[in-house]
Amino acid sequence: MHSHIHRLHQIAAKPQRLIIGLMSGTSLDGLDVALCRISDAGLNSKIELLEFTTVDYDETYRQRIKSVFSKRQVDLQQLCLLNPWIGTLHGQMVNQCLQAWQVDATEVDLIASHGQTVYHAPKSEHRLEGYPNATLQIGDGDHLACEAGIITLSDFRQKHIAAGGEGAPLAVYGDYLIFASEEQNRVMLNMGGIANLTYLPASMDASAVFSTDVGPGNTLMDAYMQQYFNQSYDADAAVARAGKVSESLLKALQQHNFFAQPFPKTTGPELFNLEYLARAQAASQTGDLCHEDVMATLNRFSANMIVLALKRCGEKLGDYHLYASGGGFHNPVLMENIARQLPTVQIHSTAELAVDPDAKEAVLFAVLANECVAGGKDKFSNLKEGIPDITMGKISFYD
């Protein structure tokens, strides 16, 4: 037996593993780094979030990623160079965190790296005959493993596509394993650049579990703030709160056929971007709106589409508890817009389930890595809802 395989066998046999989950989202604000102690696996998984931080990206990172992000035509050399550069940089960021936390790399069993999404192309959007669903995350796992000196699992989304899915949302796997409850129906709502949800019936019936993207979370608002205010996001929703919703622009924004498509479905900034907004403003003749009114309308747009999806899920679940996470959770106007339309729904933070709402996605990738190495006992799938029973993650050794 190769020493690497022997090492994986040792890690799998441990009663608990120390795993770092990494998440870099479409907002390009920073790398989420979550140090997790995970006991057992499958439905018996127990998660303890020991440390969490977001390592901010500098302007160099943002500009380099923006040069290839969600663009159909890019400099292929730049894309090629960014793959190892990001992997190495993320490894350096892990090392910085471990030093700050006074944790030696030899104590960490695994790193679970999401990578940096640069393009998402489900068939429903590319519509090219003979081509499958596709997605691309860069930040090479081998470079990350070598830099950090820790076995790294990466590129999780490709297996989901290979098994017939769209590569997203993957949160459903971790949501089911660590958040499903026999005591209450739950909906896990994550509001990153794109908003997605997972509903978890109290029956614990895997065939009833469901996950889907629902539309824009923060992506349009963030892009608008970056374009017109030179700010990465609308802090405390100050700009949106100062504006007034334009009903005509809101109606135009909500017209896209994506919202009529059945669940599950996926999307990204390839669709919901400033060009999408410009077309809606042209169609509604609202090009002269002040920036505050545009932001107020974009905020309501995100909220309305989230609520639309929640109401559709509610028809199946009945009474449920909503657990929110992601950057959108910190947008008070967005949360007010959602709560106002769901007066009978109790809205909670995932912090009530012992997971920081900002850390949730990074934690869930740590769970996927744990399942890859030590799981596989509790089979979980719902093929009619695009959830194949698969093991995800490509393993990179550091020597």
C-alpha cells in the first residue's frame, strides 16, 4: 500500500478529523477559512467550528479575477496562469490563519477547497446542442496542498455534473447531514451572490429533500455598488434604504423566464449582471432613475424572487422554520423585505444551529471532504430533484 493511501486510511479511521473548509464566492470579497472538528460521518456527523475568518482579497486579486470572471471571451493565458496562482495564494492564506490560530499544519487532516468560480454554464443557459452542463472553478488543489503541506480535496462540482447534475447547489448534501431535524421542517436559505435554498422535511425522507438556486442574492447589488459607488457592497443597506422602489423597473427585472423554470435550477452572474439591469431599465424606460432608487429596486427584486421560491417550497412543507446565512443575512433592508412578505415564517440565523452564518458554506465543504474520506455509509440521493448519490472531491497530496 502506498504511504499516501495508508495515510488516508488512518485519517478515515479516526473518531474525529480536523478539516479546513475554504470558500471563495462570486462577491470576490475574500477567502472564508473555517477550521472544523468533525466527528463520525453521514447522519452521525457532529460539527464543531473551532475558528473562522475571512481573509480579505486585495485589489490585485479582484482585478485579475474580474478579467476572466463570467466572460465568454477571455485571455486564455491569463486564465491558465490564474489557476496555479490562486491555488498557491489560498495555500498561503491558510498558513497565515494557522499561524494566527496557533495551530500547526501537522495537526490538520484535510483542506476542502471550493476554488474560485469563473464561469457557470448549465444547459438551460448555454443551450448548445451536444454540450453538457458545465462549470469552472480555478485554484489548483495540487498547488494549494504543496503550499500548505496538507492533503487537499478540491474541484467538488465536476462530479455532480458528471453524475447528471448542474454542479450546484452542493449545499444540499451538507445541509441534510448536519441540519435535518425530526423536530421541525427546515429551509436553509443562503444568500451569497446567488441565493439558494434547501428544504429539509422533519420526516428525514431523503426523497423529499430539495435544493435549488432561486435567483440573485447580492450579485446585482454588489456589481452596482462597485460600478457607481466604488464600494464592494451596500454596507448596512444605507444606499437602498435611501431610495424608493420603482415598480416599473421591478416588473421588468422579474420578467426573465428563469423564474418560471421548474426546480431544481442553477444560475450565476453570467445571467444576473449589469447588462441584465440595463436591458430591464431600457424595457421599462427607467434609465433616469437615481442610484438610490435603483439600489432599492434591486434589493426588492432579490427579496421578491427569494420569497417566490420560499412560497413554492412552503406548499410542500407546510409550516417550516427558515434558517438564513450568507452575506445577504447582514443586509437589513433585504431581510425586512423578506420578512414582510412571510409574516408567519420564523426566520433564524444558522448561528442558532451552532454554525456562523458567514462560515456556513466553508463548513459545508469541510463536510463534503469528510464524507469523501470517511463517509459513504449513509446513502443520500433524490434523482428526480437532481441530487445524485456521489462522492465529491479530487484528492491532492502535498508530496
